[in-house]
Amino acid sequence: MSLFAPTAVVAEDEEALRGELVEQLGKLWPELSIVGEAADGLEALRLLDQHRPDILFLDIEMPGAKGIDVAREANGRAHVVFVTAYDQYAIAAFDQGAVDYLLKPLAGARLFTAITRLKARLGQGQPPAGLGGVLDQLDTRPVASAGRAPLRWINASVGQTLRLITVDEVMFFQSDNKYTRLGLKDGEALIRKPLKELIDELDPQQFWQIHRSTLVNVNSIASVGRDFRGRMQIKLKHGNEMLLVAESCTHLFRQM
């Protein structure tokens, strides 16, 4: 990293806000090189590994891998600036550590302050601030703070029959052309709701995105292993189907 040409990745799922942040950074810090932009957590993880940026501007709430999961991967590797909607709980957590944050909608003055701090840390050769304490606090926020309860029931088609299914019955959700396929203990069902909407509606503690096209119910996992190519796979408690885990999602299983 050169002080005069630091690199950054911008991870924000709202396209307009992402564009605005990149534009403002270009005006306020022209020496900064934006080496990648991500619209979801999985892409953010890929760009983090690919480019190893000095700085990561990271939205806390994103589809795919959660922003907190991305931040855990970035911990100690990049200076992280969190982007968040106004949340007193979150801001209190940030203010307890040497962590920068930007509030939505973006304010030029706040961004200028974050840039000034980043330049000082980079100029002094300071390592990225430890995020452990902040992330532990953010990860304990109640689900209700997101503004709604997680999805519990789904109307799905099983053959020619419309069936009411609880999410606890679903072993996995998988994109399948125009539909999303539900893997059940006793077969499968189809719904028209896209995976992106399900990610926002399901309990993230129960359903993990393990691939761009797959969500798995953690309670349905029997074991995790690797195939002959070295790719991580999940064996379910019921049925013979194996689910492929994208390389960018393998961090989810390090504690298993």
C-alpha cells in the first residue's frame, strides 16, 4: 500500500447510494483507488480476498453474507468504515472503538471526517482497528430492531396442490429458473418468490446463504465435508442431496 494511492472496496446493496459514495470519495479523496464495488455480502468477500484493499466501506445490512460476517473476515485485514441507517444501538457500539461509520443518507461532513481519520492512520502506519468488541455488540441486536418479525409460513405448490408450509420444515431454498425450490423431508415444493426476497425475510440465524443460489436451514445440516475436487459440501439429515458451499461462504463453518 502506498500512502498516496491507497485502495478501497465499496460494499453497499443500494445502487444509488453506492454510486453516491463512490462519487463523493472521488471528489474528497482523489488519490484513493476504488478497486471494487459489491452489491451483496458474497461479492464483498470475493473482492476482499481478490484485492486485499486498505479500506473497506461496508453496509451492515446486505443480502448474501451479512455485513457483520464480512466485517469478521475483514477484521485486521482492512480499515473498515461501516455504512448504516440511523441506529442508536449501532452508533453506541461504534463510538466505543476506533471504528468509523457513515450514516444514511450520506453527509459530506461526516465522510470528510472519516477520510481525515483514515489518512492519519494510514500515514502513521497504524494497523486496522480490532473489530471484535464492536461486532459482538452488533450481533446481539434483537431481530425486532430490523422492523419486522422473520417469515414463518409459506404458501408453496406441491404438484397441483397449494400447501401451507412452516419454514422449519424447509431444509433448503434453491433458485430454479423462474421458481425457488424448497427441499423438504418428504419431497420438494416450488414458490415464485425469488431468493433475494427470502434472504431479507427469513431469520438469518436459521437460514445461511451458502451459495449464490442456495439458502440452507442450519438445523437440517448433518455434516460438512469436501468432495474429490476439494469443494465444501453439506450433507443433510434427510435425503441424499448434497449442497455445494461457495468458497466465499466456507467461513460460516469454521466453528462447526
